[in-house]
Amino acid sequence: MKPQAEIIKEIDKTSSQDSLNKPSSVARLVILPPVILFNELIIKGALFRGVPGWKKAVNTSLLCFVTEAKKYEHDYKDTSEMERDSKDFL
């Protein structure tokens, strides 16, 4: 059995490799949160639980969006300024 830290690194590596395909990353960023919102509201029945159900559904959808946005930002951020600053430092 693998240690937990090794498994986490492996998952992080594979998810990072998966997100290097830019069109699929954009699709996950744009399509996945509304799908999760629909799933929470209709399929899981949060629509019928009133305000707490709505809050949970929206928070779940926003959590998905923020997670995907961070993955996208991590993989596609502009590093030119950081590289320039590091050259000035040396």
C-alpha cells in the first residue's frame, strides 16, 4: 500500500497532465459548474428544500468553479514577469 503523500502527488501530477489539454480545461471551467448546479438542484432535490438547499447547490457549484479556475491558472499563468524578476535577482 502506498503512503498517502505519494498518492496525493500522483493524483496532482495526473490532474495537472490532464489539464494541459487547453480546450478540455476551458470546457471543464465553463461547462462543469452549471452541470453540478443542475445536479444539486434537480437530481438531488435541493430545489425543494428551500433557501438552505439553494445555498448548498450554489456553494457546491462555485467550489467546482474555483477549483477548476485554480487548476487553469496554475497551468496557464504567464510566468514571463516572474522569470524576469528572477534574472534581475541573480
